[in-house]
Amino acid sequence: MIKIFKLKNIISIKDFEREDVEYILDEAAKLEDIAQSKEVSEELKGKLLGLMFFEPSTRTKMSFETAIKRLGGDGIGFENSGSSSVSKGESIADTAKMFEGYCDALVIRHELEGVSKFISDIVDVPVINAGDGAGQHPTQTLLDLYTIKKEIGKIDDLKIALIGDLKYGRTVHSLSNALGLFKNIKIYLVSPPELRMPQEILHDLNKTNVEYVVADNISEVIDDVNVLYVTRIQKERFIDIEDYLKIKGAYIINKKMLEGKDLIVMHPLPRIDEIDTDVDDTKYNKYFVQAANAVPVRMAILKTLIKNNPK
Ligand code: CP
């Protein structure tokens, strides 16, 4: 049976069905050799990707740039509103319209939830949400799932601990929603009381029959998981810096805690102090592999959206 990918835009992982996720993961696996530069591709020759980054990024922006270039295309854009005419008062809508004129697809990161959706409603080219405030980060989730599948062999039957800032961390919001598409999932939600997973996501987990357990400490869950998914406390989302300082350093994973465990450690990065650097040289470290997996996964996304929606 020929598989098709139905979505034109990637705004929220909640728009995906399981077969959509599997389509992108399968395409990414086929693109691994090109992603690692063992082969060249001209599949998107002449195509231009617009990168509108109103918030800082290292991995997402660089991996999208790498992905379009590995497919024979190129990328243009800005990495903060200060280097665009938004700083002179131009609206986001007008800015997006300019990019639409130049580009075949747009990648948007913004500190406000809903900006990618807003832009997708006013342009005709595909729009990809590269993180909107504390909302969603759907392409991060696709590369997280790709990493889990590659490292563990499957996504069904997973026991995963999401650790750290579950309130503001968009990656754990998207990942929780995505895991609702798979079977027999158990999620441990490990956070300080102030940074618990939002009720809306818990409601989604209930709706999709995902079992979840709220916990305060890593020691309560570490013996029962396949994956420790660690996140940073999102300092930039706190209104009062004192509140951040009280919580900072609440969870730190180190090599000693992991000895003898059958699990992998993932992190969307950037890391501040949540994973001690002594874990970097162990078999548990999958966070750098996870970051590298962004390239084939984002290549799969760009190839699919741009080829399915020619200008
Ligand atoms: N994981 C992630 O979104 O990293 P950046 O903020 O560096 O893009």
C-alpha cells in the first residue's frame, strides 16, 4: 500500500496520527546516509527554506539549515527579531508574507504560543513550528521518537521518566501528546511541585489511555524506566528570578546513579547542570546522538512537505 503524508503544516504533534509519525520516521531512516554526507542529494535543488527565529536556537536552526543543504537546497533567515525589520515595527504578518515570496517553506520559532499557527493561516507555503513559547516543539518530538525507536527498537511498551521543568518545557508537552499514539506507555512525571505538567496535557494523557505517575524524586522511578528524558529548568519563562533560583539544580543525573541500570538518558538540550558531564562518556548518553538525529528527521520533514506542496 502506498503511504501518504496528509499534513501541509507541522504546527502541533496533536495534528498527527500514528501513521503520520511512522511515515516521517521511515523517511528519515532512508535519508541517514545523505544526512551523514556519505551520499549527495539534489532532491530539493533550487528550493529555499525561510528560517524565522525570533528566539535563540542552536540545534533546531542549525539542523534545519543542514537538512535543506544536504537535500541540495538552501536556507535564508534571521536569528533574532533585532536583525530583521520587526525591530523597526514591521508586523509578524508582513514579515511572513515577505518570506513566503522568497521561500518554499517557513520554519518559525517564537516566544508566544500560537504564532506558527497564525502564520500558517496567512501564507500558502508549508509552515513548521520550531518551538512556540511553552507550547509545542513537534519536530523535536519526531527526532525524540526516532531516537527511542533506534536505540530501544520500538516505541510501544515504553516506560519513560520526563524530568525537570514539565510546566514550561515544550518538548515534554509535545512528547507526552505523541506517546498517546503508541501502545502500553507509562510516563513518570518527575518535577518540583511548582513545575508540574499542565492539566491540559494530563487531560490529553487520560484521553489517550496513557498511564502516568507524578513523582518528586528520580530515585522513585529510576529502576522502572527505559528512558530518562531530562529537561532544563526554563529560566527565561520565569517572571520572578527568585523563583527560578529556588528550583535551579533540583535534579542532577550523574554516572553513579546510572551504574547497573538498563536505560538510556535523553535530553533535548541545551543542558545547564541537569546531567553531569561524567555521564557523557558512558553508554547511557544518547543526548548527543539525539541531537544528530535531528538532521535525517528534519530532512524527511522538508522533503515531504516541500515535494507535496510545490509553489
Ligand atoms: N532542542 C532545541 O530546541 O534546542 P535549540 O533551542 O538549541 O534549538
